Amino acid sequence: MKTKLKTIYNDYVKFPKYILFHPFDGFEEFKRYKKGKLIVAIVFIILFAFFRVFQYQYTGFIINENNPLMLNSLQEIFSVLLLVVLFSVGNWSVTTLMEGKGSYKEILMVTGYALFPMIIMGFPSVIISNFLTLEEIAFYNLLMYMAVIATGWMLFMGILNIHQYGLFKTLIAFIATLVAMSIMMFLGLLFFDLIQQFISFIAAIYEEISLR
């Protein structure tokens, strides 16, 4: 039992923390020595999705700009999963053309591991927000900004290392990824709009036939 708990701690806390503070060495071990695990990345993605629900509902009322009664848990979870899929697919499609060395699995794993700071700092920050006064809101904002910056840092350094890019090429890859994500979202919305119109057309024909 003790060995199992130690393994869980090493996989879910120690190694992600090591990557955060030592990105070059950490992602070297992540890629070359296969220390990164897909299951860990998936768990982090799921935890972040639940964090979004938790944050929406339980952030202190002084800070929370959302109405907890309007919470749609499935929508929040789906939006996180959709964003992860769009980024991983977009980055994979772009970096394939840019001679990137990372596979789709590695991109997905980097995306999951990059959410570690948001999970570690996010849940405590939301809990603390319920005990803060109006003058202490800056403390909550500082914690969340730090979590976002740390997540962005891990994601950037992860993409840089797994694709073996330089700084400039990594920036170009991120810009191209955002463009690819926008295109995929546009095509997706267009597709669903066409499907909706087609269904409406079929329904109108059926109604017309039924009236006759």
C-alpha cells in the first residue's frame, strides 16, 4: 500500500512539479525516457474539467461573477474537453507540416500535464475565496494569475521540447495552432448549421405530406 501511494505521488505530484521547475530536464525525461504517462494526463484533464464546475459554483460570492443556479455541468465539462481536443489536433496538424518531432499522443500528454498548476492551485484558491473580504480579493486573483501563467509556461516549454523547436519556431507553431483551431471551430459550426437546416427541411417536407 505504501509503495502504491508513493508511486501515485511520484506520478501525479513529484514529476509534474519537477517539469514545472526544470522544464528542459523534465521534458527530456518525459520524451526520451518515457516518464510521462497518458493516464496521468487524462486524469489531469478530467480534474481540470471538474475544477471548472467547482469554480463556477463554489467561488466566493464576493468574487464569483457567475450565477451558480445557471450552472450547466455538462456544458462546462464539454467545453474543456473540446478545447483540449482542438488544441491537440490543431497543434499536431500544424507541427506535422513544420517537421515537429512530437506525436499526437505526446501533444495530448503535454496538454494534460500543463494543467497541473491550475489543479494544484485552483481548488485551494476557490476554497480560500469564500473566506476573503473585499480588500483581500487581490490575493485570490494573484493565485489564479500565477496558476494560469504556470500552466502557460508548462504548455509552451512542453511544445518547444517535444517538437525540438527553438523559441521563434515555437511561437510560430502556437500562432498557427490558434489559426487551425479557429478554422476547425468554423467548419464545425458550419457543419452543424447545415445539418440543422437539412433536418428542418426534412421536417417541413414530412409536415407538408402529412397535411395532404
